[in-house]
Amino acid sequence: MTDSLTREPCPSQLDEVWTWWRDQMPVARRWAYLDHAAVAPLSQPAAETLRDYTEMAATSGDVHWLEWSAKVESLRSLTAELIHCEKDEVALIPNTTAGINFVAGGYPWQSGDNVVLPEGEFPSNHYPWLNLASEGVEVKLVPRRQGRVEVDDLIAAMDDRTRLVSVSWVGYASGFRIDLERLVDEAHRRGVLVFVDAIQGMGMFPLDLRSCDVDFLSADGHKWMLGPEGAGVAVIRRRHLSLLRCQNVGWASVRNAHLFAAGELELREDAARYETGSANMPGLMAFAASLEMFVEVARRHGASAIGDRVLERSARLRSLIAERGGKLLFDNSPAPTHDSGIVTFEVDGESPADFRSRALANDVVVSCRGGGVRASVHVYNDDADLHRLADLISNSPSNSGTSSLV
């Protein structure tokens, strides 16, 4: 299989990296793609991996299976390097929801226990916990403050029956990035475990699980990490492997998984015990191929390089939106450490759905979330992309009477 990082190395000068990255994104040839918080376009390495797999599988069947398996396993190593956990703490999963259900379904709940959640979480981090009502588990919802999730509010909601707090690292509508380190420290001081839905932050912002001792984490790669849908990772810390019961088991859950006639249920001693059977090999390989870009930039330019670029891009977009008459809906102040690549706004006199339709007609991609238009910017989005969105605000029907754009 091709390796774009070997063929086209990441530049040694940081100011050249983002142009290099843009070259890895075929979508940029036409679209100002500002919707990475929904479903991202595939990176070139991911797309090439899928094409190669399809050709090999069609012409050779499973002849190359061992090669594919090694590439799938590389995703475990890349994830461990990116967020500084142990490789054997990483499980390969189809989506974020699967990782959440490992914990929600596997924890030894007792009637009267409770889970603390912020209000307004994405449904994946809401329904699995509500589904515990039949076991007598209460879900305590903590109000947000204009989109912000305050650690103090989450801590105040805990009591002696709180077993776990589950939060999104970055809010999918507001873009608010919670202070994970403080939450983990305060929760652990009270004997409460922490689950993180990391899908809107992983790959973008540094996360070191050696110092930020999150108990459980889940994310899939089809948003900011530029992989295909149906491929993700979960982290189950080694100390909790015996805590969570495996609800579903299969041939891949056990030691000596390829000795199909063994017949003994001896679970693997790592997080791969939660992987029950045949995996989405092409999706996981493609995710790994894309994630290599992130890891390579971190190796060459430091763990914060990607996050710093995203914050600079989102700050630039917020400035342009305000200049052109748009109204920003969420203020992630007082600290820039709460910002992310998500910018949500509204345009007077035009519904979010109408704005999105007009944007698509002009090759600009955004979403409707949180009562407004949500733009989510990546490292490869250049000034031209941001200005294309800003021009749509300037030329909205309410601002110009008659739009010069579609």
C-alpha cells in the first residue's frame, strides 16, 4: 500500500506544513469545506488506502490479509503515541457510541447509583446513560451556561452515589472545550470516574493521558481526523479492564483468537477483548493512514502545533464573521483554552437552513447546529476558504437586498 508520508514528507518548516496538508486534501480543489465537526472529507492517504484495499480484495481475495492486519494494528500504536496511553489500552471500534456503551453496559451498577452529564450533549453521550434507568441508575443533567460546561457545576452535582461523569471534550454546537485536567483531578478526588467523548477534539488538541488521567475515552475518525465513517478508537485504562464486564464476546475477544477450535473463554488481557469479531479492515486502515499525518506533525513540530493552527484559524473566522455583520452565538471566554475549531453564528433575516443551502450552491460547506450556522475549520483551511464564507454573509439577502451570489 502507498504511504503518502514517505512519498511526500511533512515539511520541516512549520509555515510550510499547512500548505503541504492542503495538498493532502482533494476536497480543497473545489470546496471551502468548513464542516469537519460533522463528516469530514477523506485525506488523500485515507482515500488511497481504500482504493488499494478495494483493488487487492477484488483481485486477490484474502491473500493480503496479514498485511492488512498489520496496518490495522498500526492504528493502535498511532493512537497510543498521539494521546500518550499504552497500546494495550486501545480498542478499535466502529463508532464513538460503541465505546460509550462498553462503559455504560459493562460497569457494575447498583440501584441508586448516578451518572453526571452536561445538558445538551450529543445523543451518543446521552441515550446510553438513560438506558440504565431499568437498573435504577439516575442521570443527573447539569445545565450549561450559554454553551459553556463549568467544571464547578459538574462537581457540585456529584454526591456519594455518583459513580461516573461523562462529558464531551468539545461541545458539538458551542465549540466549548472543557478543562479536562481539572475535571479529572476533582472527580478522582471524590472517587468518581471520568468518561470523555473525544470526537470533537482528538487530533486537534494535545491530550496526554499520563498527566490527564482520563478513565475512559471514545472517538471515531470521520470528523477532525479525516478518516472514513465506521472506524474509531476507544481507550479503556488497564486498571479498569477487570471492572467492565464484556457484554458481547466473540472469537476476537479471547487469547489465541485464531485457534478457532480451542473453545475456552479466556478473555484477552488488553482492551482488544472488546473487539468481538471481524473488523472494518479497510476503514481502520484508512483511519490509520490519515492519523499518520497528525502524528508526524506532532513528532516534527510539537504536540500543540495543530491545535495552535486551528485556534488561529477559528479566531480569524470569528473576526471575519463579526466584520461582515454576522452574530456569533457562543462566547467561549474568559480563557482561550476553551476555544476550538467550531464557530457558530447567525445571519439576520436568513434561517440557518437557507444560509446553508446558499453556501452549498457556492461550494461552501457548513452545518446547522445550536440554533445557528456551524462552521468548523481545520488546519488546511486557508484565508480564501474563510473569505468565501464571509462573503456569503456580506451578500446575504438581508445585508444587500439582492445577493450577488447564488
